[in-house]
Amino acid sequence: MKRSTGFATVPRSMRRFATWTTGHRKTVILGWIAALIVVGMISGSVGSDFSEEFKLPSSDSQEAFDLLEHKFPQQSGVTAEIVYKAPAGAGSAAVKKKMESVFAEAEKLPHVSEVASPYASGGGAAAIGKDGEVAYATVQYDTTTDKLEKDDIKKLVAIGRAADSNSLQVEVGGAPIEEVRSEEEGDSSFAIGLLAAVVILLLTFGSVVAMGLPLLTALFALGVGLSIVTLGTHVFDTAEFAPQLAAMIGLGVGIDYALFILTRFRNGLDEGLEPRDAAIAAVDTAGRAVLFAAITVIISLMGMLLLGISFLYGVAMAAAMAVLFTMIAALTLLPALLTIGPPRRPAAHSRPWKARAVHGRRHALVPLEPGDSATARPLRRPLGSSAARPLHTDPLAAARLQRRRHRPRRLVHA
């Protein structure tokens, strides 16, 4: 009765896949380069269409916001603050005249419904500090930040800077202002994460090449994945922070997946395998773990689609896309890069090994003598059996085994 071979389907498929990938490494590498260039050019020409519309269906906060927007549309938008400090006093005639002109100019900007001045009667004095030097005015917009033009927000900042002087310090803040400033300054979180990964990998492997391969694989995957995410913004409502989130998740799992395969590849080289054979063995073993781990992460991320919050749909798709391409790169691009270079050859002074019968039924490793016939078939040697006795009783043989424990070995019948 034959046993079911269902569990062996994935291992056989992974080995065949790894054999093809390493055998066509030029095609794989050139394919990734072409994909990075083509998809990047398409996304650059089409552009992005990010959305900042955040709604929580059937929630109390959303109902309150909708009521405010319906009854008081002028008060339903975001706000900004104009804060100023005058050593002569915020209530002095010169400062008051200067700031009232600033408020009047700000009120003329698009989507500004009103500017609540600290000089206004009926509670405006509460916006002036106890020392009388610091005060602020509230700029009320009639819409949300994502619907405001960036140039109009920058005009408000320019108005505040124009009023700034040695005797009057003026600063502009608030949600729309911070949005514009963050875009101008850029997000350095990805660069910090990449630098930390470089330092950790360099300390771990002690080699620039071993450090660079996982990073190169992750960067290629993120380049293609994030370009597709940019194209996806025209299909799904995607928040502006989604690419940054996807990049950080992709960088983390990409390096992790590459390390799985790279570590197994190095172990294969230590066992005497050629680079291509070591790469195939790495994908056939560690590659399966990478495949199932990535599928699990993608399913978990796609679970956000079940929450019913449209704001998270684009975020989930972006993160899942980053994980998908880092997994594909780890299983295709990395093995292809690992097999670049001449075949690995054993050192000229190393000697192969053979297995010699001991007591007529067991085997022990001894140096291969001239004239012995070699075969690559490994022999079973029970752990702790008497197969190791000749090595322990013969100091010379034990010393030879100690020197050659990390060198390529071949087992043959005596």
C-alpha cells in the first residue's frame, strides 16, 4: 500500500523551482532590473492619488462629525493657530495693529471661514497669556486637511513669517501646517532603519558582501512593490503614510527572509557543497519556511479588510504588497545572486575521506588513500557507537579529524 505523497509536493516543487532559478540566474537578475525600471517609470508618469479621508462608519464620533458638518459647516474643518510673543506686550498698540493686519490677511485665504482674534470682545482675552506677552489666534477652515491646497497652507505660513521681527516673534502651527512641513522635511524613519540594519548585519557576518545581499534583495523588492502601491492609489483609498509603513514592514521581513536563506546557504558551503547546490538546498529547506511565513503575514494583513474601515484598505494592500515582493525576491533574486562566481573548489592540500569497516559491521572516517575508489553516497554512523573508537584510540587520527572538521568530506566504502 503506497503512502500519500501530498506532503512531499511542496518540497519537490521548491527544489525544481530553485534548480530553475539558479540555472537561469541571468534571466532572473535581468528580469528584476527590468521590472524595477519599467514599473518605476510607469508609476512616476502616472503619479499618485493618496487620500486622507478618514471615516468610522456607524461610530458615535462619525455621527457627531456628520452632524457638525451639516449644521455648522464653517466649524467642521481643521484649525490652525497663529501664536506670537511681544516683549512690549501683546496688547500694546503697535503689536495689536500689526497682528490685526495679519489676521485680516489670513482671513482672505481660501477655505478660511474666520480668524478668532484675541482682541475680539466676548472671550477673546482668554487667548492672551497671564504675563501679557504671549497670545494666539485660531484660524478656522471649513474643510479637512486633505481638501486644502498645499499652496494655500504655505501662504498662511508666509504671512506669519512676514510679520516676524526682533520685537515680535510669530509662529504658525496646527494640523495642516504640520502636514506641509512633514512633506518638505521628508521622513527619515526608513533611512534610520536601513542604517541600523547595515550596522547589525555587518557586525553579525563581518563581511560587506554577506551584509549587502539581504539589503540589496529587500531594496529591489521594495522598489517594485512600492511602485505598484503608487499605482494602486488610483484604485484604493490609500493614506499618505501607507508607503512609509509598507517600506518599514517590507524592510524588516525582507532582511529576515533573506537571512533564513543566506544562513542555510553558508552552512551548505561549510558542508562542502558547490554554490549552486548550496543555493538549491537553501531554497528547498529555508525557502519553504520563508514561503509559509510570508503567506501567514499577508493573510494577517489582509484581515484588516474585514474591519469595514475603508481608510485601512489601502494601508493593508500596501503592506501586503511589500511582504509579497520581498518573499518573491528572497526566493528568486537572492539565490541567483548567491550563485554568481566561479565554482567552489576544495583546497589543494585537503584530503578526501573514506569509511572503513570496523569489527566487520561499523564504519569510521579515515583519510582516503591513493587507489581507493570514491563514491558520494553517505554512510550511516550511529551517534555514540563504536564507529568513533578508532579515532579516540589513535591520537594521530583524532588530530587529523580535528583539523579537517570544517573541510569538504566524501564518504566511500573501503
